[in-house]
Amino acid sequence: MNVMGDKATLFETGRFVQSSGEEPTRDEAAEAAEEARHRLQAEAGDVESMSVLGAMLLRRGDLDGAEPRLRAATAAGDRAAANNLGVLLHQRGYPEEAAGWWRIAAVAGSAAAAHALGRHHRERGDEPAAEYWLRQSAEQGHALGAYALADLLEHRGDADAGQWMRAAAERGHREAAYRLARSLDRRAAAGEDGTGAGDGPGADAAATAEAAEAEQWYRQAAARGHRRAALHLGAILERRGALKEAGRWYLTSAKDGEARAACALGFLLRDAGDTESAAVWWLRAAQDGDGNAANALGALHAERGETQTAERWYRAAMDAGDDNGAYNLALLCAEQGRTAQAEQWYRRAAYAGHREAANALAVLLLQVGDTSGAEPWFSKAAEAGSVDAAFNLGILYAGRGEDRVALHCYERAAAAGHTEAALQVGIARLREGDEAAAERHLRCAAGGGSAEAAYRLAAVLDARRPAVSEHELGESSLNVKTECEEWYERAATQGHRRAQVRVGMLAAARGDVVEAARWYRTAAEAGSRNGAFNLGLLLAREGSEPEAAVWWERAADAGHGRAALRLALVYARRGELAVGQQWADRAVALGPAEVTERAGRLRDALREELSA
């Protein structure tokens, strides 16, 4: 009698009767006809038909009908029937008897039975026996045997695990393909971070190659329906900017029940402007326990002013173990003025290691005057990498007069790109006379959008320019804007009043009266007394002394001594000596020394004229 091969094996697992999800659906009529044919042949004594018929009935779940056929075929020496009989007995709850039949089939050369027997021994803790049978299965080319062997070896830390995982993946095992991809992905990430073995161009090239190979294995696993592989593939494509393809894989994974993919798909849709569709996927993910999606829903409802719904979703995020839920809930409470509750939720997130919550908690404590309570939270957040906390810690130390410690904190924050911290370091270096270091930090801060840094950088560059003869308004033959003027203008356009005045002065020096007047007026209207004074000078020079006097008066009322002196002279020329004397008195009081001296002489002259 011929002994059958494995073609009648119930399933590749050799263990469980379940749909693999990867086999083509057979035509029911054709299957019924085939079953009838095998039934007739089995009744006529055909061993192969007995085995196949037993497998068909077992697949259907008809254990009572399958067992006699499989036992008869097994008795006739059919190894596939022995394997499937083991499956049937395992399902009936007789694992030891099942193992006996798997051993018979495995000894006869059934790779599926060897795999099932190996799994049986591993479940009972007999790893040497498990390895023996799994290796037998794997070496015969059985994909599940190779995967189970790789899993066993990996658990033990055996270097051969990767070889068998790759073999299983190459034979079409989707979980093996996914795990191989994850391993390659982690190695590539370690290489890119410089934490792997070796460095330099060779290591970078190896990391790139591993990342590319990981992507290919993700693709293979995802194409076979592995939802986590589809999720990771979508993430890779999203980072690359291939958003359309990323969205397709996220959708595939999300439809298969992967909550993280549904969440990621929601963010893609939101970024594309489809907030309503994003909310649908976030809701689906949140209902499946994804805290990130719950947070996203909370933020969406908060933006719409639906604070109660937002709070409900933030609480759901917390329940899902997402610390951002507590942080976002604290922010919501703080916006509503519920300070005590905000502190409670900040503390919860901070104790869980949320660095921004620790920083926010410290700020809250500082606002209520609890400096000693704020400091450790600033320190904890800064140590965890919060740039804002490092800057805030610097402010705290500076307020105590501990300038060196404050500078160290500022430098730490500046190194991480904090604009205001870079400004503070630049100012400190200017005080120390280290102009090169000051310029470097001021450029960083100015480039980051700090108007004060742009003004101070312009002032540093301005001081290096060749000296020119000084005039009150200033005139120059320079027609080309220098770098310092460009920085002054950047600060001026951001509303920096001193920069606006300086841009006006430079424009006046070029002879551009209209531009100068525009900047002086902008600064003056924003409250700059120097802007008002210079605008008055410009207007007086253009023959508009009455309007000039209006601006000088505004400047003098703000404490500008020269503006008060100018007003004293204007009223003296008009013959309004008493008013002129009053402004001269103001100029004497306001100074500076030069103005005080001149205003004093004018006041004395006006007094003599009035008493004559």
C-alpha cells in the first residue's frame, strides 16, 4: 500500500481547525461533489479517500464523522491521517493520545506532525524535545515549524533564531515576516541613532539597507493580512511623505481592527482638512481603547467649545493609560479658571513622568507664590528634556540673584533651540564682553523670531560700523542697507519700538524723509517718547512746527527732557514766556545733564524777561 504524503493534511498548523484566511474559497457544489466521490471510494476501501474524507469532515467540525475515517486510514499507514487524527484528539481534549499519533506521523516524515509535536512538548516545558521536533519540521521546509523553532530559539537568546525566522518569512509565514521586519527596523533605528555597533558612513549605509529590507518584509506581511505590519508600513510611508499610500495601508489595518491604525488614519484625514471623517476613525479607535485617539477627540471637541464632551474624552484617554489625557484635562481646567482641579491633573500627569505637565505644574505653583514647590518640578521637567522648564528654571534662579546658575539653565535651553533662552545667554555674554559668543546666541534667538534679539544683534553690528559725523537728524551718502539695518527692520516690523526709532534714524540718514517719518510715527503711536521726539524734529525741519510741538509735548509728558527743552524754545519764540518757563523747568528736572544746563540758562533768561 502506498503511504500518502502531506497533501491531505488538514491545515498547515497541524493543530487547530480554523480558517487560515489565506486559502481561496472553494466552490461549494464542487466540494460537495468531491466529498461524495471520496465517500464512495472510502467505502470501497480506498485509503487515500478515507484520509481526505476524514480531513474534510474535520475541517467542517464533524468530529464524530471524521474520527472513524481517520483511524481507518491511519491503521492503513497513512501519515497525513495520523497527523489529522492527532488534531482531532487534541480538540477532543486528549493531548497525550494526540501526541502519540503526531509522533507516528512525524516519524513517517510528516513535517506538519513534527511541528504539532514540537508545540506539544514546548507547552509542557520540555524544550529539548520541542527543539528536536520543531527542527525536524523546519528542515523539511515547513513554514510554521521554522517559525515555531525561531520563536523557541529567540526566547532562549540563541543566535540561530534570526536564520529560522527569515526562513519562515521566505516560506510565506506572515507573522515571521512581521517579526523579521521589526527586528530589522530596530537595528536600523539603533544604527541611525549611533547606538549600534560601529559608526561612520558604513554604519549609516547598513542602517539604510536594513530599513529598506524591513519595509519589504512589512509589505509582504501586510499583503498577507497582517494588520500590525500594515500599521508600521503606513507609518514608514507617512514619514516619507507618501501620504496617499500610507492612508491606504492605515485603512487596511484599521478595517482589520487595529486601533492605532484607525487613530493614525484620523490624523492623516485631519491634516487633509477632513475633520469629520477623522473624528469617525478616532471614535472607532477610542472605543477600542486607544488613548491617543481619545485625546484627539477631546482636543477636537475643546476647539469647538464643547468642554464637557472634551473632558469626557480626556478622562477616557486617562482610563486607557495615556498620561496626555490628564495633562490635557489640566489645561482645560486651567483655561476655565478651575485652578485646584488643574493642579490635581497636572500632578497626576507629572507623577506619571509627563515632563510638560511637570513644567505646567511648576508654573502654576509659581503663580500662587509657591517658589519652593515649583523648583523641584521645574528641575524634574528639565531633566526629562523639557526646554521650557530649563528656561523657567533659569528665570527662577535669576530672580534669586543666582546669575551663574541661571545662565547655566539658559545655556541648556538655548542649546535645545529655545529662542528666549538664547537671548538671555546673548545678553549675559554682552555683559561679560564676549561679543563673539553674544553674537552667535543673538543670531540664534533673532532667527527664532525674537524681536529683542534682532534689535540687540543689530546694535552689535551697528557698533562695528565706521564712525560718521553726528547730526541731530543725521545725513549720509549711504544708499545701501547694511546687515544691521536689515535686523533693525526685522525687529521693527515685529513691533519693537526702539528698533522702529533706529530704522527711522537710518532712513533719515539716507535722506529718505518719508520712510523715516513713517517709522517715527509708528514708534510714537506705540508709546515711544524717542519716536515722538524724532518725529517732531523731522516735522519741524519740514516746516510743520505746530504739529512738531504736539509730538514734543507727548514726548515731554513721557519724560523726554530734550522734548521739553524744544517746547520751551518754541513758546519763547512765540512770546509765551510763562509757558516757555514752565517747559524749561520741566527740562531742568528731566535732564540729562546737558539738557539741564541749557534749560537752566533759558529758564533764567525767561525769568529775567518776565520780571523786567
